[in-house]
Amino acid sequence: MSFRSRGANPKSAHRSGKPGFKQGPGHSSTHRKKPRTESKPRINAADRKVLIFNKPYDTLSQFTDGDGRKTLADYIDVKDVYAAGRLDRDSEGLLILTNDGILQAKLTQPSSKSPKTYWVQVEGAPTDEDLEKLRKGVELKDGMTLPAKVEVLDEPTLWDRSPPVRFRAAIPTTWLAITIIEGRNRQVRRMTANIGFPTLRLIRHSMGQWQLDDLQPGEYKEVDVKL
């Protein structure tokens, strides 16, 4: 399957991993309001489009912007597809686009428990005790997070970011793989800040059944879907 690109073409690498989850103590859902959903028409399988895209840094997860910033339209020329969830402008990596509203909901609603894995470079060297807090859940302003899967990564081989990450020479950095099933605003960044290790770079590596593979920033490809 061929790649399509209208953006940059730096070097890339990939890893794989598949997380598992269970509901931890203190995370009862009995008092949580279930998200209100509307019935969505199921699209014919022959008409379904699913794209995976490696979103570059400094690009919005939308097709239009009134302020002249980079958007998906700078890279993707497929009509009638929309992002399932979003990545912040200062985050990179996997974005899934589809014309299937049911698939969008399945990937983004916490009730579906669709895992999302992020490669996260943090400032400092967290101990396993620090990371255990993320595995159990931490208290943010919008409530307790669900348990996350967290592992220390060897530094991955990645494309250069422009502009480059600013480091403090005297302070080491650590790469983590963090897998969550929620999707709150800037959640991963807030989680690492909560335990005292600010996020320097954040790349979404996988979401549901898809991962970046060897897509380079600005590239996308159409993929099959298994529902």
C-alpha cells in the first residue's frame, strides 16, 4: 500500500506493543455520568474510509483555521474524513481519520476502552515508585485518572523535530510508553507534570488496532478496518 505525503519527509522508526487494562480500586464508575450519545447511521463497508496520518509538530488536528496555522488540509486531500479524537498542536504522531461516525465514537469514548499509547520524553529520571502513581491513577483538576500502563523505553530512533526540543544540559531525560483509555485535554502532559516530570516531547504511537508503522511526518495511508 502506497504512502501519500504533502509534507516533510524525515527519517522514521517504529515499535509495537499491546496493552491490557483493568479497573483499579477507587475508580468506580457508578457515580460517573455516562456520555450522551446519539444514534449514528452505520456506513456501508464498501464506502468506509480510514486513514492513518503522522501528524507533524505545529499542526492542528482540523482542516480549517482562520489564523493561518498549519492544518490537516496542508497534508491530506481526501474528502469527507474527519479526525477521530485530536492531538494537540505541540504533539506529534498517529491521527486516525474516517468518514464512519460509529468508528469515531468507538475510538474516542472512554466507555469503549480503546487504548492509546504515547511515547513521552520527560525531563528528569522518574523512579518506578514515581511511575507507580500513574499506574494507579493520579488526581487532576478534572478528577482521578484511570490506571495507566507505563513502561520505560530505550530512546527511540525518531525524525528530527522542528523546532528542536529545548533541553537543560544538567538534567537527564527519560522516554516512557504511556497507555491510557481516556482522552482528556492534554491528559498525558498533566499526568507527568503531576508526578514532577514535565513532558518535553509527546508522540502518539498507537490507537486501537492501528499504529504509526513507518509513516513519516506528513504522510498518510488508507488502511483496512476490523470491527
